[in-house]
Amino acid sequence: MKLIFNKEDNNDITVKIQQGTVAVDFTYTEMIKQLLEDNTIDDTDFGNLSDDEKENLEEMLNKVSEIFAEEEIEDEQQVDEE
């Protein structure tokens, strides 16, 4: 999954999510859908964000990915037990 961040003139941060070859407005539904299909967040474009903002976002994205990885492990363990 690719996320594209951009800081607007008023300091608001916008996010787009790549769907195939097209960048669309970010939705949590699309993010979760893509993470369930393939739990990778790569090639993130942080645009004009500061280093601190990039670092904070990378930390958050890693935590989100870890949650999906833990869920996947739990699901696999449940299947093995059945």
C-alpha cells in the first residue's frame, strides 16, 4: 500500500491512498482493505512534511502494520487448532 502525504499552506496534512495506479482520497476503509490483502505499507511519499512529522507518521504506520501482523498470527493459530 502506498500513502501520499502533503502539507497544505494552512499546515493541514492531506493523505491520498494509491489504488492501483490512481491516487484517491484516503479512507480508513480502503486502508484496512489493503492491509488485509497485503500487510505492507511501503513506498510512502511524505511530500513536504518536516522530519519530525515524517518520523511520527512512520512510527504510527509501523504500529498499525504490527497490529495487522498480530491479528494474522492469531488467525493462523486458530486455524491450526481446528
